[in-house]
Amino acid sequence: MREQLVNDDPFSQPDLRADLDADLDTDPALAAAVLEVESHVAGEGWDRPARLYALVETAQLVRAEPALAAMMGLNADSAHGSLTPVEQDQLGSREVLEEVLPSIAWPEGVAGCAAVVERLVLPPDADAAIPEDPRAAEEFARSHPSRQEVRIVAGVTRAGASYCALRLRAHDDDQSVVVGTDLVPQLTQLLAATLDPVETE
């Protein structure tokens, strides 16, 4: 079951891509990893459950897991300054990513993480009419004439960088993917919290 996003509409700014392409705060390694994940999942089509990835420094992966790195086509020459996405166990079709993330804590060797979710996006003027009951809200979103289906790939690093790529089902082509550092702040904040140091007594 796909969950729904009924808040901020990131597609209300037509010049978003041009502005964000020039964003000096973008971490190029994170952006490359997010776009790699986006391209991979785009090739598998829609109506998929949420997915979670660890982002590992490629150089570290080559040193620690040479056989795995070789199988992935990675070597010391390609390792410098890049991040490699490593997919985790798939979430169940009824699991809601935002409810799962607070229970996740990554080991220190993980430099960042990324998530893939499909959502229904409604225009801001629909917010007041959304029912409070989750099932009713889902049905409302699915039947709204202005709904948009979107796939979100969001990534963060321990250094505090974030990057997102959004693809509309109605414009399902690589040229229409919207990218930026702060397109889905609620999701990136949840992802960042999974990287917080674990307090020990």
C-alpha cells in the first residue's frame, strides 16, 4: 500500500530545477548517490513499497568488502570522494516508512542513508478538506481530481547534507525529475535522525 503525502507541493515553483542546479550547498557525492538510486528504481516501475539504503563511502567499501566491490564494478580508481548505496531489507507493503525510521540507528561506518517512497500529492488548497481519519484521508487523496503521484528519493549524510529527487508519474521521464536539497524537509529530518549518535549509559 502506498502512503500519501498531502502537505507541501514541491511542484508549485516552475523554475525550481534551474535554481537548485546552481545550489552551492549541494554535496556532489550525495547528489550522485541519490540520482543513482532514482535511476535504478525508475527502471523498475511504479507501485512499489518503500525502500531504504545505507550510503557507504566507496573507498571504505572497496577496502572492507573487496569481493562485493568487485561484483559492483567498484575499484580504488572509482572510490575517491563517492558514496555507494547499499539496499537494506525491503519494507513490508503495509509498513509506513515514517513510522519505521524512528526505530533505526545506523552503525558508525555508514556515512548517510537514503529512502524511496511513492506518495500522492495534493495542491495546498486541498489541505483544509482532508479528513482526519487516515483511511478517509487516503480515499480523499486518491479520488481528488488534482492529485499527483510522485516518487521521492531523499538522502542525507552525517555531515548534514541533504538531497532529493522527485519524479511525477504523469511526467515519467528523466528530463522531468525535480532535484534539490530541501524539497521534502520532513522526510530528510527523519532520515537525519537515524544517523544521530546512539546514547549509551
